[in-house]
Amino acid sequence: MSTPTVPHLLRDAHRLRRHLRELKAEIDLGPRVQKIQEQKLAVAKQAHAAAHEAVQKLKLKIRDDEGTLKQVNVQLAKFEKQLNDAASPKEFEGKQSEIRQAKERVAALEETILQGMEELEQKTAHLPADDQTWADAQAEFEQFKLDAKERLERLLADQKGTSEELAKVDAAFPPAVKPLYDRLVKAYGPDGMAPISGKVCGQCRVGIADQARSDIAAGKFICCSTCGRAMYLD
């Protein structure tokens, strides 16, 4: 098996370093995606709790309104009894006014209670759907966690294998060019290398001299005269 030339090593190093960068970006994205999913779960949980809380509050309100209605009916009966005992036209007229107001309040309370009972029936009927939505949200989040765990394990394994492969490539660079290669990687990361696309540098898009292409084809370590990247034939 022939020893790879420097441009071939640059090509492999470029590919591997770019892949490692992509892997790191995907790995780093994981916690942010999980946070979004956790926020979605929290919203679903809040909606589920709010639906049940609304039913309980409505039940309490209806109960309070029924208690108030009972009190007003007792007061109405008292006013009607007092009407029969009125000693003067003025007192009689006053009691009639109180009775009229009490009856109006009774009618308003009965209407409010009726509307509340209708609303309660609707909200209660919808609770199973609310419960199912919450159950689905929890199941979806659990599946997301499983998928995310498997994805992270796959990415980490790929990262480990790629790093090991890159270490072998890096170690294969001749001592005469290794320091310059290391400086380019330190300065630019994966972008320290660039393919020649057609007749231009793949990084800065500036034309490459024919002699430079010939030297690269011959296996020499050549940097772009414009951007300084180490070049290889694509």
C-alpha cells in the first residue's frame, strides 16, 4: 500500500475535521432541543391542570350561587310576611320595593346558576379529551428522550471513531510540514484547508496558478497565496 501524499492527507484531514465540527454542532444542539421539548411538556401540563381547575372553580361558584339563592329566597319570604304586617302605606310600598328587588336577584341568580351548570356540563364532558392530550404529551416526551439518548450515543460513537481516524491522519504528516499544518488548524479549525475547485481556491475563490496546481499534483504542501489555506485537489 502506497504512502498517501501530503495533499491526500490534507483532503482526509479536511473531511474528518469538518465532520467532527458537524457532529459537535449536533451534539451541542441536543440540550437546546430538550429544553424546547420540556417547555412544550410544561405548557401541556399547565393546560391540563387549568382544565381541571376550571371545573372545580365552576363547581364551587355554582355551590356559592346556590347558597346565595337560598339566602335570598329566605329573605324574600321574610319580606312577603312583613308585607302583610305593614302598618302604613309607606311601609307597604317599601316592602313591595324590597320584594321586587329580591325577586329580581332570585331570577338573576337562577339564570347564572343555569348557565354555570350548562358550562360545567360542557367542561366536564371535555375532560377526557384534556386527559388524553396530557397523556399523549407525556408519551411523546418519553419517546423524545429515548430517541435523543439513542441519537446522542450514535453521535458520540461517530465522534470517537472520527477522532481516532483523524489522529492517524495527523500523525502521517511529514515532520517538515506538520508544524505549519498544526498552525493552520489552530488558527482556522477545519477551514485551515481548502480544495481546489476548478482553478480556484475553495476557500477564497481566487484563481490558482498552474504551477501551484502542478506542485500540489506532485504531492507538495502548497498554501493559497491569497488566504493562506493549505490546498488539495478536489
